[in-house]
Amino acid sequence: MSLDSFARKIPKAELNLHLEGAVAAATVADLAKRNGVALPPFDSPAELYHFHDLPTFLVVYNLVCESIRTAADFQRATFEMLERCADSGARYVEFFFSPHAHLAHGVQYPTMLEGIVAGMRQAEKQYGVKSNVIPAHSRELGPEQGEVFLDMVLAHKIPEVIGIGLDYNEAPFPAAPFAKMYARAEAAGLKRTTHAGENGPASNIRDGIKLLHVNRIDHGYRVVDDPALMAECRELGIPFTCCPTATSYTPGWGDLTALDHPIRQMMDQGLHVTLHSDDPTMIPSTLAGEYLVVAEKFALSPDHVKKLALASLAATWLDDATKQAWAKEWSAEIDRLIESELP
Ligand SMILES: [Zn+2]
């Protein structure tokens, strides 16, 4: 009987989640030991995730990537991540992974896929949570490497690989140069999203929509700097996969109760906002926790929280018939939870 259990139990979709940012510290320690990867000294594995800025975050992130080597490692990381999603009430997950970070350590792309898909099947069997996967290109590697990335993805196309993403350091690496790669992905029937307007300007959001023809935008907070773009996004119904806890690390956005917090502005402006956990073991965050924190800090009504959960389903890349059927089920289930869980 609390907002906490309501936030946990409502059915929802997780759409901005990175496999390599979702490995438990104890699992990293275990895999690193098994694979002979040297980690910094620690008394307890949790200390691995004590970092204070982006450079130290990236050092740890790379060690996590280096520690995941075999198909069995990928299966374990994927299964444990989806297990936590299920515990947060996720019924469906579209998650990213970073092939280049593993290719760099000699792991072949088919090995990654084999383990990831095995973890997805295992989680669905055990918890009923369904999922698809989005290989993401590191924009830092540039558009030419992007073509190589896409060639690899298309050469090993499987139904679980539902689309492509673009991530890593946005500010120095704009979206526009990736237009050709995205056009090829579109022609090949892949869905498309890009991280944009997070630590880069609103123009990356506009270019993502106009030049990359994305189906949604990851983060996208800087849309609030450009009222015309905001109106256009509202008109088009472009989903924005927002990660509230992660924004608190962005200077100036630490206070979620601030009336000018970009996520609040985006919601007030009627944009298609959805909530997600990003790099949950590293931040740390949980999917249910993101709903709880927004419900509390923005003082949302239960109906508004319900709207957010259904917005996450609408933003998925599932087919329309599935979305419609699930929306009916989820809506009825959430109504029952509002009755039973909230005072
Ligand atoms: Zn992300």
C-alpha cells in the first residue's frame, strides 16, 4: 500500500538501458578474475563503482567491457540485467550494447549475440520479460567506422536485433555525419534511435529527426532550448527516453524539483516523455526508482504515472497489434493497482 510498491508493480517498458552499464559490481569482479582482467584494488566489489567524474566513469566502464569475454559471460550479464528489469516491473525491454568495446578485446560479434540472445531467452522463460536488442555505434569512432559497424550488424542480422543506436560523447560528435549510415539501416528495415541533446545541442535532435530519420530520441533534454523544435516534436509525437537520476549528474540539473528541470518542461509541453534507468548499476538507479522519484518530485497523480507507463509501451518498436493488445491489458492492470496499492 504505497507509492513505492505501485511504482514497482505497474507494467512498463525499459528503452534506454546499456548492457555494459548494467552489470553488478560483484559480477564484474567475478568475470574479471576468471578472464584475467586486472581491476583496481578493492575491499568490496561495490567500490569499483565509486567514481567522481566522466573520465573515471569511462575507465570503469571500459574495465566492465573488458571483463565480459565469452558467450557465457554475455549470457550472464544479460540475464542478470533483465532479472533486475523484471523486478522493477518491466514487461518489455529494448536494450543497447556496444560491440566496438568488445571487438577491441578480440571478442567476435556473433559470440556477443549468441550470449546476449541466450540471456534474453533465459530471462523470458524465468520471468516472462520479453526483450529485443539494439547494437549502438560509438559516435566517437566516426561515420566511416559506422558503415563498418552497420555492415557487421547486417551480415549477422537476427530478429532480436531490432534497430541501431548512436551513443558515447555527444558534444564533439554531432549527429549529421551519420545520415548515410542511418539511411542504409532504414533501407535494411532496422529501427533507429540516437542519443541527442544530452550533453550536445538541440541541433542534434533536429538532425536526428530530419537527417537520420530516427524513430525516437534518447535523452533529448536540450530540446527545451528550441521552442520551434519542441512544437515540431510534439506534433510528430517523437518519443524521448529520459533518465531522471542520470540527469542529476549534469551540472545545473541536480534538482529534480526545480520547475525548469528539462524533463519537467518536456512533460509540461506535452512531449512524449518516457522514463528509463540508463546505466543502472553504475549510476546507480532502478527502472521502478525512476518512476518513483519523478512521481514524488513532480508530485504526479497516479493517473499521470499510468500515462507514463503506457507512454513507454507506445514508444517501443513492437508491432501495432501487440502494442494495442498490451495497452489494454496494462491499462486494466494499472487501474487495479491504483485501487489496491494506493491509499
Ligand atoms: Zn543511454
